[in-house]
Amino acid sequence: MKGEKQAAFYQSVLNSFDKAAALTDLPKGLLSQIRECNAVYQMRFPVKINNQFQVIEAYRVQHSQHRTPTKGGIRFSSQVNQEEVMALASLMTFKCALVDVPFGGAKGGVKISPRKYTEVQLEKITRRYTTELIRKNFIGAALDVPAPDYGTGAREMAWIFDTYNTFKIGDIDSLACVTGKPITQGGIRGRTEATGRGVYYGLRELLNQADEMEAVGLTTGISGKRLVIQGLGNVGSYTATISQNEGGAIIVGVSELEGTIYNPDGMDIDKLIKYRKENGTMIGFPGSKKLEDRDGWVSLDCDVLVPAALESQIHKGNAGSIKAKIIAEAANGPVSDDAEDILRDKGIIVLPDMYLNAGGVTVSYFEWLKNLSHMRFGRMEKRFNQNTYSSLVDLVEKTTGKVIGKRERQVVARGADEVDLVRSGLEETMITAYYQIKDVKSRRKRVHDYRSAAFIAALNKIGSDYLNMGIFP
Ligand code: NAD
């Protein structure tokens, strides 16, 4: 039934929240405040498409304003409805708290299938949606800051910024009203890849844990691990390329709208992405076999399943057939809560969305800071560091009497660029958050899974924010 999946998704988030909330010492009234969405803006606006007026349904939900601005992506999809946006906005609050990004959670959705519109029509819709947000004070550097999500990217963010900027003449911080912008329009290097790169860092950290790997019967390390990816969009493609090229993982299966392909010996993901671009499909990629059933990706023989498309992809109907030992939730809500018991009984580790795909919002936070400071990261210290390291190399050469090679000198005596700093900040964030969750999981006897542990870690931080405000004695 239409909308059923999204309603189940929101219920799933609420169920996971309730399960974790019961394990905290926070006052009941405070938990109810944190659980609910603070503001839901449902809108309808007309857009003239091919000389006909179309009424577009859209949303912006601010889940929690315990910290401002609120933050969350904008989704363009024909499946958007209020409950889906509420579920996604709620997840954003917990995600931000978990990775120490000082924002409340929000999310936006426009109920359209972007493939059915031309670029000019999409621009019209995006600009009109932004105008609606401005009218209701649902956008601004200090209020609510959108970003890309499913079906949107840097192009849409540029339209949003430009529309906002046109209305808000004199707002010196207008660049910070939206993140995920193109570099030339106030974006930050490393944002496009950020969510996928964060998935890689988080998964790598889990795979490095000897105790966890022993429990599921895997060796430690990401190198050689067999991954199956669902969705080769922004998050899925960067997760796959970085895991393969930097981690040495093997991509054995990929599922996309046109079908699922598999090769137990692994597929070169860079070549596959190029092939898909050139041919408009992955089917026929040399060395791969097409599965009869597209949804068969779930039960492929592999070590890690990476759902990176949409919510509710793994449910009680297919969870029993999973052969993977780990599910890495790159997408938001890909595992329904009715599947959790089955996965737990099978001993499968689920690395939850709220942690694993937090790389996007983390780097969005860096972009927002860059926009507010009106300066590129690394501009002040890059040359200073480079000169200092170079002097050190000179000193080593002088004292040892040996000449250090040009290449070695370039590696050591180098100042960090913006992208280096962004990646370093992201890696630090993902590793720190992993150990915060693992700590909750190992200390609390009644907490057996990463999702509950992540919720508890986030809830304790949000709870103490509220308690510090003195609202809840
Ligand atoms: P995207 O639109 O770039 O890519 C999604 C891909 O999934 C598309 O290529 C689409 O064809 C494919 N897909 C859709 N339905 C499918 C199906 N049934 N089977 C196989 N493939 C299917 O979107 P994205 O930005 O990569 O987002 C993917 C997920 O990650 C979403 O859940 C989103 O909320 C989440 N997420 C995205 C970001 C971000 O920075 N973009 C950040 C955090 C979380």
C-alpha cells in the first residue's frame, strides 16, 4: 500500500527510540520531548510545467531545536510523505548528537520523481520550494540548514543558496544557509564523498575489532572483505570506491534499479561505474552475472551487506536469507525493526545508520563553519607548516649528512590543504564516535546491539543539553 513503508519506517525509529530510552536514567517527560518532532511544515505549491500547473507536495520537518540551527538533507522522491520526512528528521537529531555536531535534526522532502523533469523544471521546483522555506523562516544559517539527500546534489544546493541570497540582501552569512554546495559557490572540498568516506571509516573501525570479528567468525581488517552494495548513487558509489581503493575490500555484488550483478571474484568498481555511465546500465559488465531477482542482493554470499539506497530494504521477509556477517547501514533506515530479532538470532552485526552515514552531516558542519568564517580551511597555517617541516628536514640532512629524496621531502614537508583537514576531521569524528558507542555496548549488560548503544549515547548527550538549559529539573 502507498505510504505503508514510510509509516513503518517512522514507527521503526520510534520503536528503536523507546527500546533505548527505557535503558536510560533520563526523566520520562524529557524523553517524550526528545521523541517528538517539534515542527512539521507541510506545503503545496503550484509550478507551471509544460504550460500546465502542477501542484507539488513538499515538507520540511524540524525534529529538535535543542540546538540550532537544525540540519538535514532534502530528498526528491516520488515516495516522499510526512512520516518518511519525520523519521529522517528524527534520525538527524540523534546522528548530530552522536558525532558531536552541534545542531538539532531536520529533513526536507519534495514528492517528485526527479527523472521525470528537465533540469529547468527541477530548478523551478527547487527555487519555489526554497521560497516557501524562506516565507516561514525554515531556512537560514542560524535557523535551519538543508543539504543534499536522495535525489539531490550540489546543483540543487546551488539553486537553494542563490534563491535565499536573492531574498536576503545584506545577510553576510547567507552562504551558510545550505551545505553541500559546489566548491565554486561556497562549498567545501571533500563534501561530495563525505558520507561514503565516513561509511568506510566506520566499517573499517568495526572490522579492526578482534573481539567483534571473533564473534562473527571473520578475520580482522577490511582488506579482502567481500562487500555487496545496494544503490550506486552518491553514498553507495563512494563507499564502494574508497573501500576498494583505500581499504582493499572486494566488491562482489552491486544492486541498482536495472538489476543486481554478481561476481564472486570481485568487480573493479571504478570500471563498473564507468561502464554504467557509458551504457546506462550495469547489466552486461564483463565477468559479472545478472541475478534473476533484483532483490536477491540481500542473500548473496559475502561478508558485508551495504544497503545504500532507501529505507526498509531488509525486513522480516528476507532477513532470514542473509549470509553476510555484517550489515553496514549506509542508507537511512534500510533495516526495519521487525528484522532486528532475526538478525540478532543469526548473530549478524548491524552498524546503524545514525552512526555510519554521519559523515555527510559532519562535513556539512565543516562547510557551515567555513562559510561563517569566510575563509578556506588551511589558508592561515598551510605555508607556515610547510616551511617549518622543510626546515626540520634540512636539519635532519645536516645532522645525519644524508640527503633526503625529493619524494620523501614532499611527503614529510607538506602543509595540509582543505581536503586533507576535512578528511582528517571526518576520520577523527567517525573513530571517536565508534568507541563511544562500543563503550556503551560493552558496559551496559542489557545493551546487545550497536543501534541501541548509539541511541543511548546520543540520548544522554541531548538529555544533558536539556537539563543544562534548566527546562527539565
Ligand atoms: P542517490 O540518489 O545519490 O542514490 C541512490 C541510488 O539508489 C540511486 O542510484 C538509485 O537508482 C538507487 N536505488 C533506488 N532504489 C533502489 C532499489 N530498489 N534497488 C537498487 N538501487 C536502488 O542518494 P544518496 O544521496 O546516495 O542517498 C542514499 C541513502 O543514503 C538515502 O537513504 C539517504 O537518506 C542516505 N544518506 C545520504 C547522505 C548524503 O550525503 N547524500 C547522507 C546521509 C544519508
